[in-house]
Amino acid sequence: MKYETIHYDLNKPGIGILSLNRPLKYNAVNQDMMKELEHFWFERENDLDMHVIILKGNGEKGFCAGLDMEEALRIQQNTNALQFYQSQSRMGRLMLKMRQVPQIIICVVHGAAAGIGLSFALSSDVRIISTDSRFSAAYINVGLGGADMACSYFLPRMIGAGRAYEFMLTGNFMSAGEAMNMGFASRMVERDQLMDTALELAATMNSKNPAGLRLTKEAININMDIGGLEHALGVENRSQALLYASGDFFKGTI
């Protein structure tokens, strides 16, 4: 599939860079981008040669301003409730697929990440942000509910229910400093250092056992929902036993 609204580059073996590529529209998600992202993530599911993917937004304006509201308003005029639900479900499955793919996703955010842009960041595994980044669960600002695009699942788990309630009910922006203080992001750097930081982190991850990366991601995702310590230990023990049996146990770096 030839992509028009996203761009994908191989940085080096095992590391890819996926760019949202509508810079003049603040990388807002339109129907074409949704279809292309859907195709991209489904292709990655069986891409065993790719271990880490850096997700970023092209242009100076920001990471992603959310849904392309100009297009959405045009489509709304000829959309019934069932069609809206189907489209909503399709977009939501992008977040699920980002958690299901075996690659570690490092999200690099500059400027605004609003609405579905916030959800892309939430659905990634690691977030590196610039000092001028800001985040909004903007769904409620357009007359919808604040619980949208997996936000009501991820945000309370990352920053705690108390603050998540506030951001989802108001649509107010979370600053870069708040994002760091609340554990939303792992690193905050100046904008011109974003990609160097992400590439350095990706290279470290890429040096590890690829099966170890994949099983660690799976274990973390499963354990976000698991019933208790006994079940969590079971997931960890099975994945570690599988890696030991593979013969790669002593091939890592210490």
C-alpha cells in the first residue's frame, strides 16, 4: 500500500520511524490516515525483523491535533448512528492493535497531542516529550464524552484516577511538566533533542533479545488487567521459561 498521510522509514535494522504526515493540518487524522494506519499496524503484526518503532509527527506545529474536524463535520451530515458507531469502533481498534503488535513503540511528542493524538501517545509503550508539549483529552470539547479512543482505560492507569477525571471532564491541557510529574512520560527534553533521545533509547532496546522485548511488552499489558500477584507471577514465569528454553538466555548484554 502506498502511503500518503503517513511516512515509514527504516532507520537501521530493527528500528523503524513512523511519521504522521499531514503537517499543514497539524497531523490531524482524516479517513485516509485512519485507513493507512490501520494497514500499517496490521502489517507490523507479523514483521519479526522490526523490533522498535518510533512514532512522531511531521512539521513544526505539533504531534497531532486530533481528528480532522473539517472532514468529520462534512461526513456527519450523511452519517447515521450505526455508521458513526462503526467508524468509532474502527478508530478505537487502532489503539488495541498498537498494544498487540510485537514491536516496542516509542512515541515522540512535540507541541500538542490532543484527542486521538493523545490516544496515540497513551497507546504507545514509551513517551518522550519536548518541553513545549501539551496534552488534551479534547473529545469532550466537541460535544462528545471525555471517555474516547481508549483514554478512559489508559489515562487513569498512568496518572491516577483523580487527575484523569479532571482532564477527561474538562478537556483542559496537561503541560509537559505535569506529564512528567504524574508519570505520563519517561523523558522530557528540548525539542531539538527529541529524535536523538528516541534513537538512543531505541538502539538500547534493539540490542536486547527480540523475543525478550516482545514477551516483556505482552507481560506488562496483561498485568495491567490481571487479577492478582499470583497470576502476574505466572505470566512472568512462563515468559522467562520460554526465553530460557530458546537458548538465548546468556546472549544478552549485562
